[in-house]
Amino acid sequence: MFEAFTTSTALVALAEIGDKTMLLAIVLATRFRRPLPIIAGIFFATIVNHALAAWVGELAAGFFEAHWFRIAVAVSFIVMGLWTLIPDKFDEDDSPVTRHGAFLTTLVAFFIVEMGDKTQLATVALGAQFQSVLAVAAGTTLGMMIANVPAVLLGNALVERVSLKVVRWVAAALFIVVGLWMLIEAL
């Protein structure tokens, strides 16, 4: 359970840096200037989204023959590593409507933007790999918070100081290494 939690935390924290949800956190922070409701919205949207994703992954693991499914999960980690190398863009047209307040806007925007995102798909794969909804959802949520809370608190100053390209390469390498390790274990 500890391995599921720590692996989930590390993978998502690194993969999230420079992701569109991190850019959304910066937009929300500059628009509302109310960090606590934004952080709470990110937390609740993520925990629900990732608990569902980890649950789907755990269910999927039970439906497939273990050997081939483990290979598919390993390959999905490698693909996610390659996907991480492609920078996300957040258009101004995608910015959230602000008539419902910081918390509700963040909650809804984060939940929707995270649907089909690489961190959600990684959570499905992690749920399938570790078959522990609680450990994976807690770990991926912590990873999201590690990446996004500084973005909310520091906003644009953070983006100016941290090389998102380097972080993307490190995150990609981590996904690929974990995928290769899982592939070797499966074979």
C-alpha cells in the first residue's frame, strides 16, 4: 500500500507540472485572488475524480488476464511518458466563468478539465497496477496538490522560475522507467 501511495504521488506530482490543470490553477489564482477556496476546490475535484479513476482501474484489472493486462498497463505508462513530452496549452477561451465564486468554479473546472487528462489516465493505470483505490487516489491527489498549491500561491512567478521543459523531461523519464520496470516484471 505504501508503494502504491508513493509511486502515485511521485508520478502525478511530476506529470502535473506544466499540465493544463496547473495552468488552470494559475488562471484561477490570478482571477480570484482567493487561494484557500481554490485549493479546496482543487482538492475535492481531484479526490472524487481520481477515486473514480482508481476504482475503474481496479475493476479493469479484474476483467483481464493478469499477464496480458500487466503488459498493457506497462505499455500505457511508456505511452504516457511520451505524451508528457508534449506541452499542454491553455487557451484564454478555456478560462472558467466566474459567476459562481472561487470554490465552485474551481471544483467544476478542475473536475471537467481532468476528465481524460494524462493524470487521470495514469490514475486508472495505477489503480489497475496496485489494485488499491484508497492508496492510489490518496497518492494521486497528494501529487496534484504538490504541483498545484504552489501554482495557486505563487502564480506566474513560479512559471517564470521553473523550467517546465526540464520538468516535463523528468516526468516523462519517470513514466517510461516505471513502464519499463513493469514490462520487465510482466515478461
